[in-house]
Amino acid sequence: MALKNIKKGAQRAQSAESGSAASRVAQLAPPASPEAEASLLGSILMNQDVCADVTELVSPDDFYYPKHKIIAKNNMGAVRLQLQH
């Protein structure tokens, strides 16, 4: 859910006027929240059912911070393997 909000924020920033300072900043780096990403990762780690639901909505590439991408990739991949068997 937090990443959906982040994506919505990015979309709003992109729709802003291209000449504004906020728009130029949005083009340089996507909005990122280490707290939101950490909360989502914590939920994934604590409950495999949450992870199964999250993998349908979010991919590791949706995380901005490299460490978070690695954690998400490893955990989501493990849950996908469990779901296949």
C-alpha cells in the first residue's frame, strides 16, 4: 500500500508543470520513503501470507533503496518458490 502511494506521488509530480522546480526534482529522482519501504519489508518478513499478497502488487524493482531491493528480491523469490510447490 505504501508503494502505491509512492507511485501515485510520482505520477502527480510528473503531471505538474514541466518548468516548475518541483517538477525538475521529480524528474531527477522518484519520491522515496525509507520508512515506507522498511515497513513493507517488515510485513513481508513477519507474515508469508502478506508476502504472497504483496508479490502480486509489487516487484523488487519498485523499491528505491538498493538494500531494500535485495531483501525484497530474496524474500519474494523464496515465497514464490513455496507457492509453486
